[in-house]
Amino acid sequence: MRQSIESLQHAWFESVNHFARITPALHTPMRAYAAYGVVLFAALLALAWWRARHAPDPRTMAAALWAPVGVLVALALNQPLGNFVGETRPYTVFPHALMLVAHSQDFSFPSDHAVMAGAVAAGVSLSNRRLGVLTAVAAVVLGFARVYVGAHFPLDVIAGLFFGAGVVALGYLVARRPLVVGIRQLARTPAGPLVQARGEVWTR
């Protein structure tokens, strides 16, 4: 079973790597997004928080505030998981594969970038569904970009996306109630504008 999975993902990687070879026009944007896409996800988190300030339900703000915390939790949990699995990077299996980024010495499975992207997508979706759809698309594209540049196997990013999203979603179920209580209290202090725009009233 394990050999079948490895064969499948190796075949996927070779297909994407071949696509990368025949699309040199995409090398620069894919390399840039694979390396610096984290900036976009930080901006999406900030936008979700800004919009949550105008929401009629404090649970929206609770989700927006939990999202960046959940991302950090997911990344922290990913470190021991990756070290335990200990999967090597694609360039060690395919030394002649096209590589568009520098070699990395850390683990390949799950992808840190994909964990981050999946976690942000889930967190943003909890506070704003429309923005969450955009973030989910950006997360999938980032996952593909990480394979395209040769940094990861396909299953590394698929597992990372689901792991990050799962950690944030489950964590929110635990943290939602105390967060809502804290947000309601914070709204009554001078720092209230951080969680509720002036003139807004929570109806729930």
C-alpha cells in the first residue's frame, strides 16, 4: 500500500515537473508566489479582521481573532509531525528534476507553506465565507506552486492543506465560547474599536 502511494505521488510530481519544464513563462511568478505568498495570506487575515469589526455577531470577530492564533498552533504541531515522518525532499529522489528554489534541509511532509495556507483558509472562512472562498483558491494555488517549483511532492501539500484547516476548525470549536466572552468585555474598554467598529451594535 505504501509503495503504491509513493509511486502515485512520484508520478504526480514528475507530471507537474514536466509541466514546469515546458512553461518557462510561469517560472518567475510561480517562484515568487511559492516563496512570498505568505504576504498575501497575512493580508487576507487582516482583511477578515477588518470586516469582522462591522459584523452583527461577536462570533465573527472571535473567528477572525482565532484565525492567526490557529495558524501558529497548526505550524507548531506540524514540526514534530514532519520530524516523525522524516520524508526527504523531491530533489533527493529525483536529482535531475527541475528545481526553481534553493534546496531545503528540513522535512518535506507535510508542507509548512501548505499548512499555513490551509489554516488561513479555514480561519478566514469561519469569519467570512466569501472571503474564505478566495482564500481557499489562493491556498490551492500556493500548494500547486510549491510542487511546481520542485519543493514538495503533491501529497505533502494536500496533507498540509487539510492538516492546517483541521487544526484551525477544531481549535475554534474549543476556543469560540471564551473568545466571545472576552470580545464582549473588550468592547466595553478603550480598546473596543479593535473588535467592533464605532456605531456598530451586536444583534446576537
